[in-house]
Amino acid sequence: MSIPTEWLGPVEEAVRNSVLLAWDGCHKMYVVMDEHSAHWFSHEYRNTAQGDFDTMMNTLHDWWDESCPLRFIQSISNFDYYDDLIPQCAESSPF
């Protein structure tokens, strides 16, 4: 499984303009858009990634596959703006 195709457009656009990716190792994935936030995440999160677009997208796909069902991806700018690129539990279906 990988990031669902219907969500890829906004995720790819954010990754192209990002500074860093961060993952809590469970379900919280962040596409970090500014240096200040990137500095904080690089010190507070064990799982971070930087690099070219393909490397970062491959990393995000891997994290998605390893994350729990509560997973989400948000972009973050200056710790005061969060954008839900993939809302929490977006792919869950009611029983």
C-alpha cells in the first residue's frame, strides 16, 4: 500500500516546496515548509528526511506504509499554520 492516488497532488506540491519531512514513528507525518520549524523537528523527531523530490516522496511513501491507521500528513509553516494534506483516518471506512 502507498499514499492513495487521490491525495498525491497536494502532497507532491507541498513536498516540492518543503524544507524537511518529519514522522513521529506512529501516525503523524509533517511536510515542513520553513527553516525555523525544520530546525525544531530535526531536534525533536528521530525520523526526519531531506533531499531531492524523489527521495523525499519515497521516504513519505515508506512512512505511510509503516504508520498506524490513525495516520495523517500535514504541512506546517512557522508553527502557526497547519494544512491537512491527508486528514487523519481519511482512508477509513465506516463498518
